[in-house]
Amino acid sequence: MDPSPAATSRFGRFRSAMSESPPLLWSFVYFFCLLSGYYVLRPVRDAMGASSDVEAVFPPAMIGFFAARGIPLKELILQVLSTCSFILILIAQPIYGALVSRLPRRVFLPVLFGFFIVCLLGFHLLFDSQVAGRGLVFFLWVTVFNVFSVAVFWSFMADVFSHADAKKYYGYIGAAGTVGAFTGPLITRALAEKVGLANLMLVSATFLAACVVCIWRLRGWALLREAKVGRDNESAMGGDVLAGLKLIAKEPLLRWLAALVFLGVGIGQLLYNEQAVIAREGFATAEARTAYYAGIDIAVNVLTLIVQLFATRWLLSRFGLAPVLLIPMAALLLGFAVLTASPLPIVVGIVQVVTRSNEFSLMKPGRETIYTRVDRQWRYKAGAAIDTAFFRGGEITFSWTYKALSVLGSQVVFGAGLLIAGVMTASAWRLLREEKKIPHDPQ
């Protein structure tokens, strides 16, 4: 059967984009490998969060501390993990700011990924030896890895591509990442119960090594673009290590970006905590829970890829930022209205899949186009602060909020989620108003 004209046209546009923009291929490979490596690990992390084996998650001293005070740690696993994640991010953010301020990009990016690879080799040993408390350390590390690696990726893309290029190519780049995000859990689902969790760390480390190669190949195009616009982005940025947080406090656009991310994480936490209860009650082993979460990730990424291939680029190129923010808002309002009326496990799963796929396919690429039109202090510092302090702040706030509201039942939890979705929609409107004030990239 011959391919349809529409499919041929889409493939033709893709080939044309590749020929027009040589760095697009390496950006493809970079994001594919980055998300493949992360999504090999994510189901393992989620399985640790949904575990009923407290000894595998927490070190003995921590278990003893809570037991001595009569606190049932088994009932607070996700809340304690979220709290520890937030504390770690607060520590890591100034360190990240110091590195960005003092190291040139050619040094900073490979050093960051080299550190991640070394950590994965260490986790291989921890899981292979079944060290008590490995779950806590791994959960926290994956949190830091996800936040900083993805934030750095999109900041680097804003160095490589102009705003006009971003509207044309970010949909394609996002699709490559989605294929990677689909590939990672497929690998985990196939191998988790066959080779064990320890060997999955080596698989992820291999993908991250490929990312370092892509960074090296893309550096030349980043230098070329910065030369055209008269900026030197290869030198260290300098400045205060807390400059990102200060910029957010000063700039209205960044404040609304931060609010959108914070509330979006809140919505996700309500769903994630409810899903953890379902997984804990439905699966007995860490490997079985890992396979379950891998299946959820596969569903999310299939839907994400469909949207990216058929809608993201078209919406961004033709209509700009508004639809890629407001369509997910409408889906959130509808989804939480349904959940408030009928909080069944299958409905929770469907809304979770739709919500996460909208974030990856529409909202995240849309927000990242803003960073192509601003100074790199906004990209590498304010952008990273939003994706760390505000993201993890949302996690800890709404993880404990879920615990408090869950006493009153799932309908109350999702009713609160509906209210949050309304506030989030208002934040998106304000962000769109501020975005129109940014001067367009001259390139």
C-alpha cells in the first residue's frame, strides 16, 4: 500500500527541516538519548516511591528515628521522599548556580553529564549489593538528574536555535525526546524482571555517554548563532549564584512561568500519589511495580508522540504560544471535573496519561520557546530555578496536601485539583499577556 499524501507531506517537511538545519539531527539524538536514559530509570524510582518495603527505601537509622517517635513511616513514604527531594534541591540549586556562573559551557555541560554517569555506576553497585536505604538515595538522585539535565538541554537548545527556528523545530525535537521516553520504559519493562534493577543503571549510563558526544557536536552551531547575534555564550556567565531566584522575583513573565510550573506540579502530585496507592495495593514486588509504571510511561509517550507529530509544530508555527498552553488547561479542567464526580482507578490512569502527555507535547515546548527570546541569564539561571526550586516546591507542598485531603476521600482530593486547575488557567492567561511584551529575536 502506498503511503498517504498527508504522510508523505509530513515526511517531506521533516526531511526539508533536516536539510535546512544541520544541528537538528544532533539535537534529535541528544534528546532521544537523554530521555531514553531517564525513562529507563523513572519506573525504578516510581517503584521505590510505591514500595511497601520500608527497609529497601530508607536506611536503618532513619527507620529507627521515626519508630522511636511513633510515626508510621510506611504510611508516609512518598511524603518523606518529596520532602527530602525539596531539601536536596534547595542545596543543589546554589551549587548549580555557582557552576554555571564560573564554568564556560564547553566545560560545564560535559562535567555535568560525566558526574551523572559516575553516579549511575555507583548505583549499579548499590542495587547489585541490595544495600539498605538504596531507594531513598536513588529517588533523590533521579529527582536532581531529571530536573537539571532537562533544564540544561532546553537552555542549550536556546543557544543553538533562534526563536523562528524554535517554532519550526521544537516540535520535531520534542518528538525525538518522546521516542526516547517511549524506548526507555520499553527497555525497563522487558528487562526489569530478567536482568534485575542493577543492570538497568548501566543501560542508562550508555545513553548519557551518547549525550556527551551530541553536546560536543552541537557546540559549533551554538557558537555560530551567538556570533551572529553579537553575544558570547561560551565564556562563564558570572554573577550571583542566586541570580535566578532574584530574576524571578523581579520579572513578571518569570513569576507567571514559575506559578504555572508550581501549580502544574501540584496537579501532577495529586494524580501521582493516588496512583502510588493503586500500585502499592495491586503489586507485591518492586519489579512488578516497575513494570506497571513502565506501562504507564509507555501510554503517556505514545500519546505525546502522536500530538507532537500531528499538532505541536503546526500550532506553534501558525498560532504561537496561546493554544499550546490553553488546550492543556481545558483538558485539565475537564479531567478533574470527571474525577471529582467519579474517582475510579481507571479514570485516574486516563487523566494521568492525558495530563502528562499534554505537559510534554504542548506546554513544555511552548514554554521553552520563550527562552529563545531572552538573555541567557534567564535561560540558564532563572529557567533552572523555576525547574528546580518551584518544581520541587510544588512537589512537597502538594504531596503533603494530598495526604491531608485523602483522609476526606478521593472526591475531595480531586475537587481541590479542579480548583488548582482553574487558578493555573488564570496564570496561563497572564503569562500570555507578558509574553507579548518580549521583543522578537532579530535572527
